[in-house]
Amino acid sequence: MAKVYGQPMLEMPQDLYIPPDALEVFLEQFEGPLDLLLYLIRKENISVLEIPMAKLTLQYIE
């Protein structure tokens, strides 16, 4: 179920425009961005040394 400004969206909007600040994604399986990152690293069998952590950290802070 999607939520817009905290309210459930039960039907498709007519114009489909949702402001970027109104869109949030909640992933119940992950406690935070690090959990999701670790899951994706394991799933894709990526070496942690190949990930540009400084760039990811800056994006997260922004």
C-alpha cells in the first residue's frame, strides 16, 4: 500500500504526479539503510572493498 503525506492511497490518482518529498519507501525487512546495503552486497556477492562508501555516505547525508 502506498502512502502520500502519511495517508493511505487506496485508488490510483488521476494525474499520477506525487511530489518527491511526499514519497517514502518503507521496507519492513530492513532496520535501516545499512541493513539494506548489507543484504544487497550478500545477494549480488559484491566485495565490500569495491563499494565507494564516501560517495554513498554523502548521498545518504543529503
